[in-house]
Amino acid sequence: MAHSRGHSSHSHGHDHDHDHQHDHDQGVNASADSEAAHQATVVATFDSYRQASLSANQRRRADYYALPKRHRDLLGDYKELLREVDEKLLVNAAFVQQMIEQNPFPPPQDAALDAPAPTDADHDRLRSTLRQCVRDWSEAGKHERDTTYEPILAALEEHFAGVSDEDRSKLIASAYILNHAPEPNSIPIYPYLHSLSNIRSKQDLLAPCYIPDVNPNEIAGGPADFSFAAGDFLEVYGDGPGSWDACVTCFFIDTARNIVEYLEIIHGLLKPGGLWINCGPTLWHFENDRDASSIELPLEDVKALARKIGFEISDEREIQTCYTTNQKSLLQHQYTAAFWTARKRQ
């Protein structure tokens, strides 16, 4: 029907197609410009880690020297503690520089030159990336991996015998560890130096975490067909081919601005009978963002929505776990994460 109407008014249809293509090209160009700007910002954030981190510690030092001398004397070796923090921050900075030197997503030169100064949020994401390295690639993160990943892997093993184990900063870290990391436990990082709050002792503050705790080349037990895609989930997978056997979402679905669209895309990625495994909370990331629209649903409504879209949900349970938490901190955040497996209806 649409095809016949297009031929019955060919001239109008041609003009419309031309306008549509023009709009599409503008959209593609705008998206490419935005992506280049984001890449440049990420590089600028990595490059400025050393200066930003040392400056934050220098502010502590300035506050210390602003105290009356008798107060400074009572604080004992606080000045020495700040010196040690500086030393460990430089170790972090060397690792951050190694990662960005192997950056698989370099920005165009003109975008790099025009990159704005990184914001506090940009620096927060990079600090979070260091904690992610601990969560996914160190012995210290084993507890979090076991509580979150083991149920996911068990579900995959149950359905697929022989299975093994948008944030650009995290992708850069993953690419570095997977492709360039040396021997196990050979890289020390200090992911908790950026805040002195809720620290029990200076020994806890200054203790290193070593990554990776395994040789990444040995994880698959042989050659593996493995890849990752960089970009917004909606853009990268929005035109899902419906050919995937399984989709795993771990601490992910609450990053949605529109959860309906997320679930539709997950459904579209899978072939009929395909498996969706989810584990995570519903800490809606954009709930209090005045600059972003956001739909927040209670957990049970998310599952009801999934059923309406075409999933049959089973193995529903709750898992107690953490996310990039300093196990030695006096402040512990714990999630009750929702776990389920779901099949795309035939």
C-alpha cells in the first residue's frame, strides 16, 4: 500500500525523500560531532587525572597549614599521610596514562583541540573506572563478582553448554586490560585515595589493589570470538536483527531514560526463544536530572512490562550484592538486586 502511494505521487515522494535524506544526513553529522566531542572529553579527562587528583590533595594540605600551629602539632603525621597519598596518586596517574596511550577510540584531531575542560562529573566517571578495575579484575573484587556474575553464568551454563565467563572510560580500561595487561597482579592501583571519608586507618587508605588477578588471555581457554561496541545502547542496538541467542543485562536496565524502549530493543535483539538474563537494581539514573526525561517504574511493573512486550519470565529471585564498594570502608552500600531469566515468546 505504501509502495503504491509512493508511485502515484512520484514527484512529491521524491521531494519528501530528498528532505528526509537531508534531515538524516544532518542527524548523522550531529551524532558524529557529538561522538567526537565525547571522545575528546574522555581523553582530556584521562590526561588531566594527575593534575586534578594532586590538586585535590593539595587543597587538603592548604587546609592543614591554615590551622593554628598547636592544632597542626596535635595532628601528628597528617602531613606525612598527604605526602604518601601524593605518591600513590602518581602510581594511579601512570596507569591512567598507559590506558589512554592505548586508547582504541581516539578523537579526531580538531575535536581534541576543541575539547572543553573536564567537569567534576567527568572526573567522577574516571575514578569510578578505577573502582571498576578492582571489581572486575582483582582479588579484592571477587566477592562482588561471585554474588553478581555467578548466578548469571550458572543460568547461561544451564541453557548453553560450554559458556565461559556507554561508558567510554570503562571500555578504554577493558581494552587495555584485555589486550595490553602484563602478568597477573602486576599493576598496583589505589582506587580509594580520592576521599578520606569513612576510612578506618591510613593502612586501609594506602593499601594497593593488584590487577589483573588472572591472565586475560587464558580466561577463554583458547581462541575466543570476542568484541565490544562503543556507543549509546539505543543507537548501537536499536535496529536489532533478532538473531541473538542470549542477552545479559547486569546493573544496566536502570540506566534507561525510557525503560519501554530498552525492553523493546532487548526483545528485538533476540531470536524467538532467545534468553534474556537480568541482574541489578532499579536505581533510575536520570530520576533527578532536570535536563533529561525519565520514566521510573517499580520493579514489579518492570517485569509486567516485559511480559507485555513478549517475554516469559522465570527463576525470579533477589540477590544481596554491592557495586564497586570498598570492603574496608566504614560506609557500606548494599543492593537487593533483582534477578530473572526470560524467554522471548515464539
